[in-house]
Amino acid sequence: MPKLKPWHEQNSFWELWRDIMFSPKRLADARTEIDDLIKLVALKSGAHILDLCCGVGRHSLELARRGFKVTGVDITPSYLDIATARAKEEKLVIEFVREDMRTFRRPDAFDAIINMFTSFGFFEDIEDDRRVAHNAYASLKRGGRFLIDTQGKEVLARVFRERDWRQEGEVLWLEERKIVGNWERIESLWTLIKDGERYENRIVLRLYCATELVALLKSAGFKKVTVYGDLAGSPYDQNARRLVAVAEK
């Protein structure tokens, strides 16, 4: 019997949860997020941006609308099909590439790399996270910046809830969470009730505190890493909403 792929490599997982993860509100939020990101990373007009784990292209599309040269990388074919179709509808020129973030590397190609919406820490082996950081370092031009937007341990400890639920139209999503491995990971059981059917997926994410993420990025070669509490550049303190790290090559 073939070994089951980890959750993050299962196309069926991403397709099942697409409408929850990319709700109309979340798609619309990309405009404000890119407003903030442009300032935070100090993007210059016409810069070449890599959207690493681009999903359905919500940030790639918004960046291209503003005149940036964009490459989007993701592992899920259906997401890339959606992103490509939307770019074509808007007559936007965006390069979309299907590849794993652990292997994608294009030396000295990009002015900035963005990894948004907690798309870091998927892998069981921490060395895979290091590989992603090394790939990002190699793919940036000198002076380029790598931005990671995730949920830090410090933030999670403050807001942690064992159970949550929400509804999108006729679809109900329930989530049960627990911390495992001395705060090394968070394990979540996602339950989707849709059209009278029940679906379940177990998600495991590696957690980073700010100092751990800074250390990992510096071990990949980045000379300077600055941490913020959101994309607007707020301090990473007791009021932080996200862990946003900007690493400079």
C-alpha cells in the first residue's frame, strides 16, 4: 500500500478547503496587504517579486496590477489554473510555476520574495524549512528582501483557543487545536460540513518564536532580519497580531 502523502502535498486537501482559505473577504484584503507590504519591504517600481506559495494568486495579481514583474510559485495545479485564468482575464503578465518551495531556486533573480498567510513551517523535518530559506537567499539579488508572514508562538500563546467554528454561506468549518512537542508544533483537526457531507483533515504546522525565525534566516546567510507585529510595521510586542520577518541579503 503506497504511503499517504503529508497533508500539504495532497491536492485534494487544497481543493477541498479553497473556498474557506480564499473567501471573498480574504481576496479583497489583498489590496490593503499589498499597500502595507510595498512600504514595509520598500519595493521599487518595476521590481521583480517572487510570490512563494502563491495559492490562487491573490497577491501576485495585485502586485502585477501595480506594475511589478511577478513570478508565482505553488504546488497545487488547480490553484495555478485559477491564478492563470484570472491573470488572463485582466490581461496581466505573470509567470506561474508549479514547484515545491523546497526545490524552487532561481539564482540572483528577484528583488523581493514574499511568503504570506502562514505558508512557512509545513514540513516535518526542520531542515526543509532551512532549505526554503537557503533557496530564498540564493534567489534574491544582493540587497533583496525575503518577507515571511506567519503566526508566532508569542501571538498564538496569547490568543489560543482549543476550538473554533465559522460559516461561509452553507458551509460550516470547525477547528480543534492542540499544542504538541513543547510548543514545537500546533496540530489542528479541520472539519468541513458541506452539502450534507462531512470531511476531516489533520494539519500540523511548525511554530516559530521571533528569535527562532531570526536565527533560522541568519543561518541561511541573511545579514539583517527585522521583525514586526503586522504588515503595517507595528512592533513585535505584547500587542502583535502576526509575526512578520523581513530578511535582507
